[in-house]
Amino acid sequence: MSSPREHEAAEYLEKHKIIELMDNLTSMLFFYRPDRPREFLIDQLEKLSLSKACVENTPCLFNESNLDALFGVLDPSDQGFITHGQYKEALKTLGIKNFNEFPDGASDDRISQETFIREARACQKCSNIPAIVELKNIKNNYL
């Protein structure tokens, strides 16, 4: 049983997607292993902030070549499409929770590589995380 204060804190974290942001930043640290982790994190937060102001690619763990490779694993016979089920599981595996459940080709159970990559890239944009601007404002405390 949690106290009202704990419940309020959990709601705050959920509302501002703080857990998702921290998970993403931590994963990026482990993936890239920068020599200067604080500066790397600040740079990532600044990129996220900029992407919120204008439509740009946000920093992330996977890029188009990674998505191409994943699609290739799901389509070993090189048919040029994957099933709707494969599409959903692949996005979940990438850590994408909110995605287009019915992209182009879903009704035919044939999701093209182009559609898969477009949907994954659209979903990975972190610009809808309200906490980015607040976190950027604390950057000077760590340098």
C-alpha cells in the first residue's frame, strides 16, 4: 500500500514520461559508452529539446540500418514484407510501446520494409516527452 505522496510521485513520473526518458538515456549510455557521459547526456537532452521545437531526427538507440537488419531477420526469404504480427512484435522488441497498430498493409497481413521503417522512425521520436526542457535547464549544475 502506498502513501498519497508516493501515489502523487508515481503520477508525476507517468505524466511527464520520466521513466521512459531515463530508460532511453541509460540505454544510450550503455550502447555508445561515451568517454564523457555527462556531456553526452547533456548533448542528447539538447538534441531532444531541439527536436521538440522542430521536426528533426531524435537521438536514439537504433537507426535505419538497424531497422533494415531487423527487417531482414524477419524476412529471411527476402519477400519484401513481414506479417502484421511480426511488425507488432518487432516494435515491442525495440521498446516502442505506442505505435500505429494498423499501418499500411496490415489488412493484407503484408507490412513492407518501407512501412516498417517509416512507422518505427515515427514512433521513436521522443519529442513528445515534456520533461526534456526541464532536464535541459539543470545541465549547468553538472558541468
